[in-house]
Amino acid sequence: MKNNAIVTLEGVTKRFPAGKGLFTALRDISLTFGKGEFSGIVGPSGSGKTTLLNIIGSLDTPTEGTATVLEKRISDLSQKQAALLRNEGIGFIFQTYNLLPVYSVYENVEFALLLQKINTTERKKRVMEALEWVGLADRVHARPSTLSGGECQRVAIARAMVKKPALVLADEPSANLDSDNSHHIVKTMKTLNRELGTTFLFSTHDEKVMQYLDRIIYLKDGAVDREEYPKDS
Amino acid sequence: MGNGKRTWLNVSVLSIAFVVIIFFNGMLDGWNKQAKTDTIAWETAYGRLSHPLYDPYDPYTLSESHGVLPGALQEEISAGHASPVLLTQASAYPGGRLINIVLKGIDPAQTLLEIPSGLMDSLPPDVRGDAIPAIIGARMARSAGLDTGDRMIVRWRDVNGVFDARDVIITGIFHTNVPTVDVNQVWIPLETLQEITGMQGEYTYVLLDRELAEKTGQSHGATYAGAWHYTDLDTLMKDIEAVVDAKKGGMMVISALLLCIALLAIFDTQVLSVFRRQKEIGTYIALGMTRGRVVTVFTIEGTIHALLAILLGSLWGIPLLGWIQKTGIPMPDMTDQAGLAVGDKIIPAYSMALIMATVVLVFITSLIVSYLPARKISKMQPTEALKGKLV
């Protein structure tokens, strides 16, 4: 898979200052994720899942080792280059949706495209397309405060997908959702993965999500404990 | 307090500061303009050629500062482009009291100044008798207890140092905003003053109309003046400018305090905004905005307070300031004691330059205080911001 690798991690270690010493959140992680994967990083709270996702998403840099995302070394990127990478190549889906409260559904999804300087007609086409994927084309004018949790997360998925990124990072996307919504959300992302070939990388400890994953990497105390390929078993 | 209420409070306070700054400066500009216009009309005309020894700030020079004019200037006087004045110190005795005055001789037929010198001939000769006709200002009339038709003795020293005295009859009282042609001044016909002081054909200074003043200024006074000193209009207006500048300084302190209060409110609001919207900031960064751009967004948001304040200020300020300009600001009586031209009312003058300068001042200061708290975003860790924690 290396010639199709979207993400390559080699000896990634991350330490944070903690009191008088350092806390090691990630230890010597070496992983590769290819195009079209639907994989998850699983582990208990504090195992380093979110930290790993933040490094892959260029929101943070490793203390040691290299992280290469979409052929760019994260440590070598300037702030502007990292912003460009996130804007064009990576979509984020957060546990708490992180929608912009003063904007409508349409404007929230459109926001990612505004940064790319796409003309109005093209933007409208893409936004409506993304909202169609998640089944919210009829709620374009609604404000996030009027949406349910599941609907909010679907808007977040549309926002992440509207720019057709190569990689989507979903950090505990079902944590604030009920069972039905959780299934619905993950199925939606699975469909997008299949139809658009977007690589999805989850951070989760939710069984409802794990059952859909093609590959599961288990983290324990910041290190890779094991990998599983549920579909193969 | 909710965001909306806080915003409108900030905007209201800033709009008050905006309008007050324009009002204060407009009032001073209006006073300045009015004072200059009145002073030119009543006292200085557009320039002055004065005897070399004349010092308007030293009354002791009056006895020596008189002389004959160069011939070329006489022609200008005859043509009405200049008006000569002769000064001498004197004492007046209205109702038995003693007042030190300056006797000023001016041509009754002159039209260069607004002084109604024509009133000197207003009383018929049989009423006037041998008394010297004189006109005085309303302030002088009030302080001396004089009215039209009243007589008083005036005593002076002539050119040889000999004292003399005559009856003076008040033939007219004029109202002026310029106290320096009124308080303790008595105006009599020029020829009469020259005759009684033995200074025939002599003057203390000559006031020039605009055309002659420009000509004299260009030639630095050489053509007409000879040894006489030319004082241009800017120099003549220096005292007024100095007082207005002093007043402006005080007004600016008050305006600056008011502006600072308004800007402090915006600053606090920005600090709170950055603090409360950390997750939003983290989301912007995650979506691909650079930190610099996020700082710009927050700075612009804060600066919108200024735009709203200017709009709101215009909404209520224009009618209010327009009404004040129409009705004028009444001045208390004591203001004319300062010795400067202050009318009964000041009409504020709001120039486009003043308004634009104030708009720019409010805008730029708001931009700065909006930017300062937003700078913190550039040091923010997006991972912490996404969690809602500010580093």
C-alpha cells in the first residue's frame, strides 16, 4: 500500500510538558494509511488517539519521528502551508460538531470553500451536493441551534466532504449521539468512502463505529498494541 | 450582559465620544472663525502699517508713536483702501468718576471698518455745541454709565506735554463682539484729535483693505511703509489663535478621556470574545484559516463597533449638531472680559476636514484596541483551542 499511502508515520513520538517533567502521549508509532481506507484508532481515554489524529491533521507536530500526509512532512510545514494542507486536503469531524453558531447550515458547509476562493456558482453547486449526500438539502437556512445532534453531525460531515478531501479525520464522531444516529452517521461516511474513495480515519472507542471499520489499530499507553482487520476474520 | 446588549452599549458610548469630539472642535472652530471675522471687520482690517514706535501691548508708547505717512500711502487713504487711526491716552470723567481711556481718532467717513464712525455727525450742531462728538461701544457705555447725548470731560496731553480738557458728547453707541474697540475706548473724528493734540497730519497706524494688504505683504512693506512696520493678518490674529489653541488643548483632554472610556469597553469586549470563542477559533484553524487571518477576522469584528458608532453618531449627531449650529451657543456675559472677540452666541463650524479627521481617529483607535487582544490568537495552540482551553 505504500505507493498509495495517504499517511505515513515513522517512529512518531509526542511528549507534552507535565508539571516538572514530560508526559509521553505517543511512543514510536509507525503506521501507514492508504487511499480509500476506512480505518480507526481505538483505545481507552488517554491512549493518545486524539493526539495522533491532531498530528496527522497538521494541527500539531511530532516531538520525534516523521509524519507524512499527502506527501508533505508535517514538521517541515510552515503555518501557512499547514493551513493550506488542511484547507485543501483534510476534512475534520469533531465530537462536538464544532459548527459555527451564527451561520446557517448552508454557510457552515460553504465556509470551507470560501477559503479556496471558488466562484459563487461552483460553491453553491458543491454545497448543495454535499448536503444531498447527508440528506439535509432541505435545511439549508436552519441554524445549528435548531438542529438535532445527528443533524449537526451530518452538517459537519458535509462541511468536511464539500471540498472532496483526500483524507477525513473523525474524532469520536458518535460520542454525543444516540445509537440510531451513530449508525446513521457512520453508514453515511462509509457510503462516501466507497463512492468518493476518501480515506476515513476515526478515533473512537465506540463499538457502534468499530463494526464498520475495515482496519482497527489499538493504542495502549501511546503505543500500537495490535491491529485487526475485522472484515478478514 | 448578552453579546448584543454589550455591543450596542459599546457602540452608543463610542458614538457619544464621536459626536462630542466633533461638537467641541466645531465650537472652537466656529468661535475662531467668528472672532477672526469680527476682528477683521472691527479692528484690524486685513493688515496694519504702524508707526515704528507703536507697541499695542505697551500703552506708554502711545505718546511717541505718531508720525506723518509716506506720500504714496496718502493716495491709498484718499482712494479708500486704507483708514488711518491716531491714538492718545486720556482720562474721562463721566459723572465725576475718573476712567483711563484711549482716545482714538478715525475718519468719520471711513468705510473700511464696521465702526459706525458716521454717527459722529449724527447730532445736529445746535445740540452738539462745542463738545467733541464721540462714539463709544456698549461695554464702555455700560461701565461708564453713558447714553447717547450724555456729556463728559476728557483730559489729554498734547504733543508738547501740555494738559488740556474738553467736553465730549456721546453721539452714538455701537454694539460689537470685539471688546478691544469698545472697552475704555472713545472714538472721535481724526482731524479733531489731530488738532487738539497738535499732531496735525500724523497717525499712529493705518489699516489696510485686502487688496492693499496683499500688495504690501508681497513687497514686504517697502513700497509704502518706509520706516513704518507692516503687520500681516496672520500676525494680527495671533492672540485669537493662541487662546483658541489653549482652549483646544483642554477640550482635547476631555475628548480623549471620553474616547478612552469607549475604547476600553471595546477592548474588554474583544478580550471576552477571544476567550469565549476559543473553540470557534480552533475550528477556523482546523478548516484551513491561517492564524493571521483569524486575527484579522476578530480585528475587523471589533472595528465594526467603530463603523456602527459612526453611523449611529451620524444618525443622532447630525440633527443635534445642525440644530445647535442653527440656534448658536449662547455665551455668558463675562466671556467678553477676556479681551477677545466673543459674540453673544457662538455658531459652531463643522468642516468636512474636521468630520473626516474624527472619523479616521475613531476608526484607527478602534482598530488598534480590537487588534491588541486578538493578537493572542496567533499564539494559540489549535488543539487546546478546540478543547476550549486558552494557552
